[in-house]
Amino acid sequence: MLSKKCKYAIHALVYLAEKYHEGPVHIQEIAEKKHIPKKFLEAILLELRNAKVLGSKKGKKGGYYLYQKPAEVNLMQIIRLMDGAIALLPCVSLNYYEPCEECRNEKTCGIRDAFSKVRDETLRLLGGSTLDKILKREKLLEGN
Amino acid sequence: MLSKKCKYAIHALVYLAEKYHEGPVHIQEIAEKKHIPKKFLEAILLELRNAKVLGSKKGKKGGYYLYQKPAEVNLMQIIRLMDGAIALLPCVSLNYYEPCEECRNEKTCGIRDAFSKVRDETLRLLGGSTLDKILKREKLLEGN
DNA sequence: TTTAAAGTCTATAGATATAATAGATTAATG
DNA sequence: CATTAATCTATTATATCTATAGACTTTAAA
């Protein structure tokens, strides 16, 4: 399960993708529209900014904006930033690999195979899910 | 990420699948062979027993054994029992559904689609991964 | 140049979940 | 009936997640 932090991040980013051409958006506005605790959102947006996903501007007329194009930001990136590994086991994780304590020799472990496949499929699907696709889908669904 | 509890459960079950025709196996033995804290394993096996995945026998010559055949127990079941939902979002979970607080109307939420697909693929792969397949794979890998 | 608005940063509190342990009880075997 | 091993209840420890508080910094507009 994704953490709340991660869900908040996704929703905030979708909102900012919607406002992509409208300059910086206040934390306050995002928090209200997406029902996210403001102070918590603050920390999340800051993290996304440090990861160069968002840009920010201080002072009056300040706020946050997408630093990358909506077509260049996908769910895989966001989840990795917020929650870490996407794989279900550390021993099959690409970005957060750690050896398993239980299975002595990884080479003969019969469990890893299924989890590698799950990881591959998950990365494929989440990697292909960009902010602009999510936004297009919302527009489509709202149209009905 | 799976919890330790869940990983312990999988390893213990694979071990019991290996000993499928050898009668009850002591907790102590499983704990030692798989390097799992005995008391923690106790709780795990008990839960699997209550879920009718394992059977048990008390007293001398007692222990735990697979109640179902190794081909009938798969990773999907085990994970659901130990960790709950397999889906990454509660609003796309089949067994542990809960509405999302952030998105007001689920019908027009553009985020859910990718996560439904991830869920489907994950269930397919984990559901097909049975204890006997895992065991066969281990024998195969050890053979090389 | 002052002031208000808005992001930045550090610290921490509270809640929840995870992981592990202890001890008393019950059941089966020989 | 004594021994062995599972069962059950309770508790502790640790870690992570979620959220909040408050002081500081930057910017833009009055």
C-alpha cells in the first residue's frame, strides 16, 4: 500500500499539471482543493522540489510549479521518491536492493522469480503512467 | 514491501511443503532452519492454522503440517492473510476496498486506472505462484 | 523601505504498525 | 503421570507514518 504522503504527492502533482501554464500555485490552494493538511503538504512539496520535479518561488506571487513537463513525470518516479522501493522484496529491488536474510543463497531461492516478474510489470505500468495521461483520462471521464 | 511476518510465513510454508509427506514438523525446527525468531514464528503459524492453510498437532510427535496440497497454496493467499491488501491503493483493492478520501468522485479519478492494472497483473503472477512451483524451481536451480 | 505573503527549515509530538518476548495453559504421547 | 510441544494472553520495544509548531528567509507590492 502506498503511504498517505505518496498519495498526497500524486494528487498535488496532478493538480499542478492541470495548472501547468498558470505560474506558481500556493501550497494553501493545493491543500484546500485536494484536502491535504497544509503543513504536511509543505514537507512533501519541498521534497519534490529538491528532487527537481517541482520548482518554487518565494514571497508574494510565489508558490510551486511543475519543473518538468507533465508528460515527463510518471507514477514510478513519484512512488520511488516518496515511498522508496517498488518491488515487494528488497532482494529483487532495482533501486533499493538489499540481500534477504532468510534465504542464504539467492541463486537457488525459488521465491524471487515471481516477485521479479511482479516488479517488472509494475514498473512497466507505473512508468507509463504520466501526469498528462492521468489528466487526459480525467477529462475523458468527466466528459461522460 | 512485504512485512517480515509475511516473508517468514512464505519461507516457513516452503519448508513445510518440502516436508509435505513427513508428518508434523516442530516450530523449533522451522525456526532454526529458516532463521526465524521462534516466538514470532509461533504466532504466524497459528494464524495460518486458523486460516486452514496449516494443521497442527499438540504434544509429543506434534508440530505443524500443510493442511492443503502444495499446489493449492499460492503467494497471493499468503500475502493477503499476512499483510492484507495487495493493491497499492485501497480504492482499487478487491478484498480490502475502501473509498479514497482525496478524490471526491471515484468515477472521474484518472489515477485509479494504472493501479487497477498493476493489481490485476500482480494477482495473476502471485496467484499462479504455488508452493510446489517454488519448490520445483529451487530443485532446478540447485541442480545446476 | 517597510510590510505582508509565502516558501524553508528544524524539531518534535502523537498515533499506528511491526517485531519480538515472556509466561501460563492445554493437549497428546509413551 | 511426566514430558513435550502447541496454544493463548499479555506485554514490551522499536520503527514508521502522519501531522503540527514556530522561527527564519525571500520576494513583491504598497
